[in-house]
Amino acid sequence: MAEQQQTAPPVEAAPEESPYRPSIRRDASLPALLAGLVCVAVSFSGPLVVVLAAAAAGHLDQAHTASWIWAVSIGSGLTCLLLSWWTRTPVITAWSTPGAALLVSSLGEYPYREAVGAFVVSSVAVALFGVTGLFGRLIRAIPTGIVNAMLAGILFTFGAGIFTSLRGAPVLVLGSFTAFLVAKRFVPRYAVPVALLAGALLAAATVGLPLHLGDGGPTRPVFTAPAFSWPAMVGLALPLTIVALASQNAPGLGIMRASGYQPDDRLLIGATGGLSVLLAPFGSPGVNLAAITAAICTSPESHPDPRRRYIAGMSAGFLYLVVGSFGGVLVSLFTGLPTALIAVIAGVALLGSFQGSLAGAAADEAGRDGAVVTFLAAASGMSLFGIGSAFWGLLLGLATHLVLRARKANSA
């Protein structure tokens, strides 16, 4: 009898769920819709600046830059909308901000067609790691501290950029940074947009703010035939793949699990990787599970009932599609921002990622030597044989880790 009483609740819950799943209209709520709006606003206010910095480093013209934004926005929109609807969970995807940060230091070293080829290969690799279940094995094979140290080295320049830009526009930089800290203290969810708004106002009052909205029409994607070279494969595709899996998809799955969901990693990573392959010739370096903005849509503030938070994911997806379709307007708008403002906004937008990766790099005491070598090499900006510092940091850090581990094993 006791056993029957324990199994009764799931049986009673079934009729309640059967009319519940397809009822998008009934599940929709204002908090969930607003959560999607905030998610997209945060993505386009801070991380977009990093994408524009990477496009500038690669010497892309306005048409190719707009196509890049179109590709990552459409990819994020489709995956957010369809995967949230299909799984009835808030699946939040976005372009990789650490990946864009990697491209800032590396994209200019390769012809753009070879970079696009690296995007294709990286996306194929991510999709294969996802659908075959090899993702978990890869993460376990590379020490976490070394992966985090590579990411921290990539992001170091952005954090330092906040302060190196002080000389050119001290009022603008300090004002934006102060606004960020105040907002982080009281309304942390809106800290980056507040910093951007404060910086824009200060720029208009000090160094000037020449904004241009362009023609305002829909973006015309620019197709670039990929080319493949070993330097680009090693220097771009490999670090992009590792960053996508370890720094985006792994935390993205972790946030979903921490919110009580059981995400199908093969479906989610395979779908985002597969769509990224199709969008790579238009400039997309990859669409991944979101790590930071996902917390906005998976939290109770989105909806008290976890089963109805998928509306936030669908809301974000729809808004990504709308805003991304007019990516040229965003490019025209953001290219008018002063260099100092872009530096401080990119820096504060990546502070959380830098802090987390730096803490993760130092947490593993056994592999700390390798992590330190990785961080220093990746942060140095070195380039050897046409291959950027991210790969060399990873390689040197792994070599240091293996040599010291072998020495300790022999001593034991």
C-alpha cells in the first residue's frame, strides 16, 4: 500500500502535463518575455563590442562585419527558438565572447578565407564531439586549469584595456567603470548596459559621439568561400573548438543542470554545431550554449514554474532574429563609438569571464605550474610560424604539466 501511495503522484501528474506542453499561449508570461529581452539586450550591449573589435582586427569592411553579426544572431535566434520549443526548457545560445576575444588577437594573422575555413572546421568538430558523446571525454582529457589559463590569457588584454585607455579619455573611462560598479552592486543583471549608457552620455559630453544609423534596411549576408590551411587550422580552429566546448558549452550545460533541468548534451551541442557549419561561410565563428545570459532565463525571476521558463528562451530567439536581421544598423551605430568607450565596455563585459577563468586556473594546485605557463604564453600575444599565442599557450602548458607530472611520478 505504501508503495502504491508513493507511485501515485507521477500518475496523477500525467493528465496535467498532457494539455500543458503545447500550450505556448497559456505558458507565456510577462516576466519570461522580459527575461528574453534582457538576455538579448545584454548580448548586444557588451559582447557585441568584442565581436566588432575582432572584425576590426581582421580588417573586415562594413558589409562583412554586418554579415558576421547577421550570421551569429540568426544562428542564436533559430537555436534559442527551436530548441526551447522542442525541449520545453530555456535553451539559451549565443556567439562565443571568449571566442571573439581569441579572434581579436588572431584573426588579422590569416587571410579571411582561411579564417572562414577554420570556422567551418571548428564547427564540424564541435558538432561531432556533441553528437558522438566525445565532448565529455575531451573535457576530461585536458586539465581544467590549463583550459582556464588559456582563456584567462586571451581575456587579459581586455581587462587591462580598461586602464590603458585612461590616458586618452579619463572622464569617459572612469565614469563608465564607476557606473558599471554601482550597477553591479545594486542591479547586477543590467551592469553592462548601464555602463554602455553612461559611457555614451559621457562620450557625447567630452570626446564626441558621431553616430551613424546607415540606411536601416535588412542585412544582406555576404558569402565567403572557405579556404583551408594548416596554420589557420592549428592557430584558429583548434583554440576555437576548445574554447567553444570548455568555456561555453560546458558552463552552459552546468547552468541548466544547476537550475534543475536535464539537458540532452548530444542534441544541444550537435544542433548548435551543425547550424554553425552552415553559417560559417557568412562569417559566423560558431554559435554555442550561452553561459552568462543563460542564467537570466533559467532563474526563478523568469518564471516561478521551471516548466514555463522555456518561453524566455523562445522570446530571446525571436528577438535575436529581429535584431540580427538589421545587423547593418548595429554596425553603423557601434562603429561611431569612441575607441576608449569600446575598450572599457569590452573590458567590463569580460570581467566575469576573466575572473572565473583565472580562479579556475589557480584552483588546481597539482597543475598550477602548467596553468601559469599557459596563461603567460597566451597573454603575451606571441606568434610563431604563423600560429597565434592561444595555441602555443595550450601546447606549452600541456608540455609543462606532463613533464612535471612525470617527474613527480618518478620521485614517488
